[in-house]
Amino acid sequence: MANQAVPVTREPAKPVRSSFDWGKFFTYFILILGAVVAIVPFLATISISLMNLTEATSQTFIPSTPQWGNYIQAWQEADFSEFFFNSLQIALITVAGEVVFGVLAAYAFARMEFPGKNLLFGLFLATLTLPQAITWVPNFLTVSWLGKVTPLQWIDNWPALTIPFMASAFGIFLLRQFFQQIPDELWDSAQIDGAGHLRYLIQIVLPLSKAPVLILALFGFLGSWDSLAWPILVTRSLDWRPISFGLQSFLQEAGSFVHLQMAGAIITILPILVIYFFTQRQFIEAMTRSGLKG
Amino acid sequence: MSDTAIPSQTQSKATPKQTGLAIFSGRRGLKRREALLAYLFLSPAIIIIGLFGLFPLVFSAYQSTRAGLNNVVGRPDGLGQYVRAIDNLAYVLAFWLALFCLVVAIRNVNEIFATARAKEESPWRWLLPAFLSAAGLALMLWLIFTFMPGVLEIGEQLVGFTAEERNELFPQFLAEAWRAPGVSSTFYYALLAFFLSGLTYFLIQKNSKPTLRDGLYTGKWVTAVFLVILAGALIWLTFTEIQTAYAEALEEGESLAIWAQMVTISAGFVLLLLSWLVWRTAAHRDSNMQTFLRFFAAILLMVGGWVLISELPVVIAEGDEDWWISLRTTIFYVIGALPAELFFGLVLATMLYQEIKAKGLFRMIYFLPYITPAVGAAAVFKVLFSGNPTGTVNILLASLGLEPLRWLNEPSGVNQLIGQSLNFTVPEWAAGPSLALVVAIIFGIWKYTGYNVVFFLAGLGNISREYYEAASMDGAGRWAQFRHITLPLLSPITYFLTIFGIIGTFKAFNTIFVLRTGAALGTMDTASLVIFDAFNRDTRIGYAAALGIILLLVILSATALLDRFAKGRVFYG
């Protein structure tokens, strides 16, 4: 689309090329256009979230005076403190499990020899292609069965929300890629020093892999924060419903209070964005380094 | 954890002290200890991924053969749930799935013989242990189907007891379920099969010449035999199901078209397949023959297509309309979103892969939508693309002097809307995705383009500069360089992103769950949402499971088709 814009405006001006690089201009034009498209929804949201009711339901773009009280009102009306805390709890428990189990499994795949290694790894990766929708029914039945059979309450409690996600094939794959890049010499010298696998893992491998572990934790946190279908299925009371559920029902309740809805959306998004801004460099690097070597 | 690791350490340290033969056994012991430790490390992941990632596949298959509403242990219903969803096509699909299993089995056997011929040895001797293993596997699978009702019942029986009572009763109930007819015996037969398999395998290996001692064939034999057993079971199931359905229909005095439909639809597929095969062989013939074969293939294609086009709508009309529409919606969604995501991702990545200021900033901004929680971002789009005239996008349209649109509240297809503005009516079948779905597609493009940018950037970084230098010396322009160097060398990444994009868009739930409105009349409901509604709103457990299995088959065949298409087009270095 911008392809046409450049030649149309200055087609005869070719001789000036040496002083002004149209290729560069075109590149920046496309890049900035992309960035604007990516970022405008956020700006619009912030803008709407600061409007008062009349501004939000009329044809205005920018609020006359920012209504910061909208955030407090949305927080209270949608009971976000409860949902926020629930989501935080769910996410932290899930991430803890994901990191510990993921590190152990990835280490076994990267550094140890055992029969059935490739088969098991293949089976783990195969779960990545399964649509969520196929797991809802069986996992719900499994979880409710476990709740009836074991003394632990599963449905409408943390186990149903967290345990099924405590080991992710993606996380194991990501960590394995990093563990494999650690040079063999380190393992050899550790062995000479008499270290076993567990000591080597804790004292050498883990300090070297802070970045990928952090990435796994972030992705786990994001996935948990963003989950909606499964929490709806396995929770019945508000005690354990996550923030995504809170926002979804607030969207339906506060039908025309657009400014409050947008404040709610910002509240939901903000924790993730804050984390992202602090870690984005490692985040993107890990994304690109995780797959695609083969 | 550390307690368990320490003994293995001390033992491994102790090994060098042993002498002679013991060193060999010690080294073997070390290997064994390492394997044990590895399994220990893996055990949490195996339990969780096994129980909540892999087992659901079998569990779904089991649950989909059960009837009953909101009832954990429904009565067996065979293919009934599938028939409810896709009518008689269920039988056709089951039958063809069986044939597909057979074809894969035959290919495995062919490979076995090809390797055997190359190495000049006979692969037959490994058939016996492989057959026993496959039989054991099949019995284990069958065990799940027979044991499951009893096990699930335990949960119901234990309701209302205290924790102590439950601890006491659980083993009792479990033993009871175990004693149900056909459960324990299946298990013991399976164990026997595995044991015999191990024994025969061991004996064969021991009695073979050392050069022959190779497990090369066993795995393939096991797969082949297992697939044959699976195919047999599927064919048996299909035919008994058809017969019962036929008998029922005869009793009710309906005229029944099952057999006719099966034959015509199968014939249609066979003709399409034949056409493809003929077309492919045509490529290797001389020009006269080639023309004739191509002509023949075209005729086959037309006849097959005509048979399918005349018969399929009849079957589809008999099935669950919501489900068919949701599949169409999903396909619209994939076709609308995925190519655009890839295209914009590639454009932005190539632009970004130049001498650019603030590269990191751009990259960060592009990745921002991907990282934003879907529910929050969808809430934003719901407000921006609201059908009210005061919605942000509608204000923009108004400032450009255009009429406001109903966006997320608009159930009519885009082609119909375009037709309306040009004053002619577009027929129902050409309506295209609804405008509401288009908003979802725009959202998908907005959210996932940045993800593709990051991956394309990584791919561009892997392309050696020398290619471009050589090309520009040969006088290739920038477009030619892009077309003949960049695109082919990026093809593995494009392939990866396409496969995962298809899987991801088929999975899409959160966005559409938030974006959908009542006014859009279900035109936004993709397959995942229909499954969710069948389960959560209608509590039709077996039906939801059956739909899940069908969705999986659709995804698998879509990726397999893409794989075929990509073969030879993806260029690896």
C-alpha cells in the first residue's frame, strides 16, 4: 500500500537520490506504520479508560480531564482484588512446578542416557500439537475423579487449576536446547571432582541457565494469567476464579460503561506488560534461540 | 531428591575399585544407575504430561463412544456421538481411517523389506516377538476401554464418605472394578504377550549371528502389526455399527441410504485419489501418453468431484449444523489470518533486517501484541470495534465520511455486505466470513504478526552474506535476490510458522470467547467454542469428546496435506 505512496509523490526527483535515500525512507515508513498499528490499540485503551461516561459514549478521542478514579472504580466494581490475587496464586504455583519439573526433565533429556529417550521426547513434543479442546472433557473427568478419590479437593481448588500445567512440553524443549549447548568439558571436570548429576545440575548448569529458566517462568506466568476455558470448567465459586474470568464477566455486566471496561482491561494487562518491559531483551532472544536450529 | 542421588554417586565412585570382569559389569551398572536417575528426574513430567497430555487422547476416544447427558458412565453408544455430529460421514471416516492405518502398515512392511534386501538378511524372524508386543499393546488399549467404566464409577460411589472411610473403601471398590468381567483377564493376557515377546526376542537375538543382532526391524514390525490390529478393530466397529443402524431404520420403516451413501462417498474419494495418482504417473511418461493420462485424470477428478458435490451436502444437512458451520468458520479464520500474519511478518522482518536505527525498539513494539494477555487485548478490540456509532473505529470511519458498520454485531458475510453496497444480492453460499469474524481475523493478524517477525528475523540472521554478494556480482537486483535467495532459505521457518499457525488458530479460544456477541448469531464460533459449549453449557460429555476427536483428525489431515505440499518446496540449506 505504501508502495504506491513513494513513487507517486516524487517520481521525477530521481537525481536528488544522493542527498535523500528513498529506500531508507520507505523502510522507515513501513516500520513506523507497523509500530503504530501495533501500539494504537494500547493508546486508545488508555485514552478511553481515562474518559468520563459522556465522553466514552460520544465521539471523542481524548478525554478533557483524565479520570484516574475510573481505575479505582473498576477495581472495586469488578472485585479485581479478589481475582487478581487468585490469578497471582495460580500463576505462581504453576510456574514453580513448571520450573522445577521442567529443569529436571530437560536435564535428563539433555545430559543423560536411558532407554526410550527418543520415544519419550517424541511423545512429549506430540502433546504440543493436540488442540486444547480435546483435553477438556477427559481432563475434567480425571480431575473430578481424583477429587472424589483422594483426600485433596481438586475441583474449585488450586490442584485442578495448577497441577495439569506443571509440566509443559514446550518448557522442557526450551530448556533442553540450552542445556545441550553447555560444553561437555564442564561435565567431564565436574565428574573428576566427584560430582554426580544432581550436584552438577544445581551447581553448574542452573547458574549458567538463569536466562532460559527466567523465560520459562515468564511464559508459564503468561500462559497461566491468560487461561480462561479451563478455569471456567473447574471452578464453581469465586474463590478461585482468575482475573481473565473476572474481566470477561465484567465486560458483560458493565455493558455500556466502556471506560470502566477499558480500565479493567488495562489492569489485567499491566502486570504482564511491566514484566515484559524489564525482560524483553532476554524474552525475544530466548524465543528465537528456542526452536528452529534444525 | 538429593538423598536419592547420593547413593548413585558413591556407587559410581566405588566402581573403579572393582577389578577384572567386575569393571565391565560396573560400567554397565553405572549406565543402569544413570538410566534410573534419569527416570527419577523425569517422573513428575512423565506423570503430569502422561496423565493430562497424552492419556486424554485415549480417554476422549473412550468417552466419545459413550452416550448419556451429564453422566460420567454412560452406556456404550458406538459411533452414535459421531453420527450425531456428522451423520453417515462418521461411518465413511471410520472406514477410511482403517484403510489409512492399513496403508501406513503396508508402507512400514515395505521399508522393512527394503532394508532387509539391502543388507541381504531375512526380517521374518523378528515378526513373532513384534506380533506379541503389538498384541500386548492392543490388549492394554482394550483394557482401558473395559476398565474405565468401573474406575469412573468409584468416584461416584465414594461421594458422601469421610476421608478415612474413603481411604478404606477405595481399595475395595478398585478391587471390585478389577474383578469385573474381562478386565483382569485382559491385563494378564497382555502381560503374557509382553513376557512371551521379550522371551522370544531374547532367544532370537541370542541365536542370531552377531552381525544380525539388530533391533532395526522390531520397532517397524510392532507399528505395522499394531496398525493392522487397529484397522481391523475399526472396520469391525464400522460394520457392526452400520448394521445396527440399518436394522433400526428398517424397523422404523424409514428408507435408509447408509449403504448407498457410503459407497458413493467412498467412490468419490477413490476417484479423487486415483485422479491424483494418474496425474502423478503422467509426469514420467512421454508426451502423447502424458496428454492422455492428464486428460484421463481430469475426467476422474470431475466425476469424483461431482459425486462428492452431489452427495456430501445431503450428509452434511443431516449432521449437526452448528458443528459444520463452526468448521467452516475455523477454516475462514485460518485462511483469513494466517497468510496475512506470515506476509506482514516477512515484510516487517526484511525491513528490520537492514541498517536501521532503534532496531531493538521496533522489535520490542512488534512483539508487544503477542505478549499481551489475549483476554485483555480482546476486550480492547471488543470496545474499539463496537457496533455502536460511538465505537472508536466507527468514529474513524465517520471522520472519513463513511457510514458506521456494525462490526462485531454483524452476522452477514462480507461478500454480502459488499454486494449490498453495490446493489446486488450475493447468494448464501458465497457470503464469506461474517464481518464479526473479520474483526477476529484482524485481531489475530494484529496479535501474531510480531511473533512471526521475531522468527523471520532469526532466520534472516542465519543466511550467509556471501549469497547476496555473489548474486549482486551476477547483477541480480534486490527483488531477484529476495525472490531467489531470501525466500527459499527462509522456507523452513515459513513452514514451521505455518504448521504452528494452523495448530494455533485451530486452538484459538480465548479471543473469540471474549469477542463473540449474541448479535453475531454464532458466526464467530470456531470449532473450539462449539466443543466448549457442548461440554460446559449443554453438558453433553460424550458428544464434546467426539467433536474433539473429529477436530484432531481435521488438524492432523490439514497438517499432513500441508506437509505433502511442502515436500520439495522447503529448502534446507
